[in-house]
Amino acid sequence: MMERRISAGLLVGLIFAIAATFSSWAATSERIVRDPNSGVALYGYDPVAYFIDKSARQGDAQYEFRFAGLTWRFRSEANRAAFAQTPENFVPVFGGYDPVAVGEGVPIEGNPAIFAVSEGKLFLFAREESLGKFIASPKSFLETAEASWPLVKKKLVP
């Protein structure tokens, strides 16, 4: 009788652990800009290309990698390998949400074609105007956005 209680307790614990894992994946994916229809991160743009090519480039479906519950696309095997080794170096800050809007407390998705790489980090912007403001004073916008980000993230998770 005691063995059944222990086994049942272990089973329930295992179920909760699995559910927590899947729910954290879902929360993570909602915090990264993605195509809502396909689940492809950054609408298929290659996150490594921003750093290597210094431009926004579409990835190719033949070079995909799963990370944070999303499919990421790359222009080459080399870019995919670089991302797989250290994804945190390439995922956009604030999950790709516009840092100017985040600083105002609003979660507005950045457009993967409007970007800046500043201090080794990728930022996406909703409009060229936001990019211009950010470039003029990146530190002040980052401080404001970083302070607002915890509250903005809460708006992203249902």
C-alpha cells in the first residue's frame, strides 16, 4: 500500500514537472517576435546575419534550428552552427520588441528589417523613427527599456 502511494506521488510529481517545462517553453516563445502562423522566429530572418553581413537577411528552411520553442532560420550551415553554440549572443534584446516602445511600457513587435547592432547586441524596431531615436541616445533608451521590461513581459504572456 505504501509503495503505491509513493509511486502515485512520483507520477504526479513527474506530470507537474513535464507540464512546467512545456508551459515555460510557451511563455518563452511568446516573448520572442515570430510569425504567428508558422512559429518561425523573427519572421524567418537569420539572427546571425545581422552580425556577420551587417544586414537583415532571410534565412532558408533547409537551415533551421529549434530554440526556445521556436524554429529559427539561417542563410547557411555556418550561421546555424554559430547560433546553436551560443544562441544568447544572437537573440534580439527584449525578444525583438521595439526598445523605444518597451521603454514606454508598450510591447510593440520590432520589424526584423529595421534593426541596430549596438554593443554586440541586436535590437529590432517597429519604425525607422524609433531606430533614429535609439541611435541618437542608446544608453538612455536602454536604461528606460530595461526598467520597463519586467512589466512589459507580463503583458506578453496570457
